[in-house]
Amino acid sequence: MEKPTKETLEKWRKDDKYWKLGCFYYNPEDQRILPPKRIAWMGWTVNFANKKSLLIFIAIMVITIVLIAFLPHHKYHL
């Protein structure tokens, strides 16, 4: 697959049709794992149309849930 131009990448980031509910990026043409968010300075997001990106997102969520569930919880008393 041919690499998209900077103009194409910028068009994808700004185009409403690639943002479901305004915040979930879904673009089957975009092969990047973590494309920039709609407001680029805010970081990166997941392309829910990319299987690799989706698997990374699920792995991060599972690891987070396991850590929260199984790490000992400390109660701090003042």
C-alpha cells in the first residue's frame, strides 16, 4: 500500500466522517496504529478500523483491569 501524503493524513484527521460520535476514529484506509487525535496536540488515539490498533487497545485495557483487580489496595489512615 502506498504511503498517504501529509495532505491526506491531515484531511483524515479533520474529516467528520472518520470520527464516530465525534471522538472514536474509524478509518479503514488509515493503516497507522496510533493516529493523532482530532486536536493533534492532545496526543494519539486508536483507529478502531485497524485490527492491530484495536488489539493494542484491548491489551492495554485488559492489563489495566488486571492490575487494578489484583494489586493490593492500601488503605491510608490519617
